[in-house]
Amino acid sequence: MFGKICVVRTYSAGAFIGTIAERDGKEVVLKNARRLWYWDGAASLSQLANKGVSKPENCKFPAPVAEILLTEVIEIIPATEAAVESIAAVEEWSA
């Protein structure tokens, strides 16, 4: 999955989308990573990775970061082009 855009779920830090730059066991470095804090219009991370969201106005995805090291990764799902476009179209959320 190196170099692919994937949805990554961790044990305690939540879910992210980004490009897999490195992987070592349960540690993954993501480039251009965006936290998927709250979504609407997808029933699961699998659906999110396959289809994206159908209600982008209700989603809360903060701005992406250039790079992040995620520990305790428990799931990596390759994202389709449609999902990547859908998630990228969600406006950056901030409190």
C-alpha cells in the first residue's frame, strides 16, 4: 500500500486519510494526512473509503497536516478516487 491514499484507523487517535509513506508494524507515517473526526453520509470507514460521504456539509474534517506518525494502527483501507475527491471537497472544519 506504499504510496497509495488510504483511510487509516488507529486504536485511540481516530481515523485519517492520507498517503502511506512508511509502515513498520503498527506504525504508519502518512503524508498529506487529514483527520476524519466526524462524518455523515457513510455508514462505516469501509464505505467512506469506497464512496466518500454523501452529506459533506455535516462532516468535520480539520485541515490536513504535511506528515503524521500514527501508532497502534489497526486498519488500513485503500481509498477510491471517488472517495478521495469526496473527502477533499469537505470544507476544513475548525472550532
